[in-house]
Amino acid sequence: MNSLKNRTLLKVIVLGDSGVGKTSLMNQYVYKRFNRQYKATIGADFVTKELHIEEKPVTLQIWDTAGQERFHSLGSAFYRGADCCVLVYDVNNLKSFETLNNWHMEFLKQANPFEPETFPFVLIGNKTDVDGGNTRVVSDKRAIEWCGSKGNIPYHETSAKEDINVDEAFLGVAHKALTNE
Ligand code: GTP
Ligand code: MG
């Protein structure tokens, strides 16, 4: 966390399997647009969003990362100084849920935060719109249980495509990141 002229800069890292919708969530949140076509993220890039939390001006610096294995090479310098880690899975894809343990562990290993037990994470279950929920394989109950097992991580469900709950989820992220001050 950095303060520049009273504006708080919060560094947020978004992780999760390839194709779960990390880039789509950020594009919907920051630019209000959605692209059906999949274009893999290579390496990492950030977008910023300015908002107010309890009248406090905050800049969210949201780092989008590559889910594809062959592009994993960010290194620990990249994760250091993060104020929050957002884990994303696809509610229609069991493997993307099961891999959350690895992403969680890998983040803590790389970022090496001062207090790993209390480091702010947020979980997002994305693509709730697909086939009206008929292809869903991970229940919200199961997701919430997982969050509980990791020290009560806040959980949000979204559709980046239909812009459902995206603003709320990132607002939750900003609140959580602020706790890392
Ligand atoms: P990597 O960059 O490879 O790590 O993938 P990613 O997690 O950034 O996924 P991305 O945002 O590129 O989305 C993958 C595909 O899923 C794209 O074709 C998106 O259009 C689609 N998609 C993303 N979010 C949603 C959603 O909420 N609903 C539906 N139906 N499709 C989505
Ligand atoms: Mg991407």
C-alpha cells in the first residue's frame, strides 16, 4: 500500500486457470465491455480504477495474469507488495475450482507476505450465466466451504458477460485490500 497525496494505491493480483474469465472480468469492470472471443493473456498487465471507499480516494491497480502454464514466469518480485489476491474459477469447470488450492499456495509462496494466515484473498466464481446455470458443477455451498477452510475468504459470483455482480465483487476486493494497510 502506497499513499500519494492522500490517494491510496492498492495492488491487486488476479490469478486462476486459463479461460475462467480473469481478463473479461477486468474489462467489464474498467471498460464496460465484453469480448466473446478468447485471447490468451501473455505475461501480465495492469489496469487501474479510481474509486472512493468511505470517502477515501483509492486507486485499484489490478494485475491480470496468464492462466496458461507456458506463460507462468512472473517471479516473486511481481507478487511482492500485493494488497490483495483475487482467485477466479469458472463455476462450470470443476478443474478450475480444484486448482484453487495450487493458486492459493503458489501466491503465498511467491508473495511471501508478513502474515500469510491473514493475507487478504477474495474468491470469484465466474460464468454464472452459462446455459442458465444448467452446466454448473460447483455449488455456492462448496465454494463457501472452501473459503471457510482458508480463513473465511469473501466469495462473489459473477458473470463478466452479462455484467452481473462485477462492480460489487471488485468493491469487495477494494475493501479487503484496504485491510492490508
Ligand atoms: P487466460 O488469459 O488464458 O488466463 O484466460 P482468462 O482467465 O483471462 O479468460 P478470458 O477472460 O480470456 O475468457 C475466456 C473465455 O471465456 C472468453 O471466450 C470469454 O468471452 C469467455 N467468458 C469470460 N467470462 C465469461 C462469462 O461470465 N460468461 C460467459 N458465458 N463467457 C465468459
Ligand atoms: Mg486473460
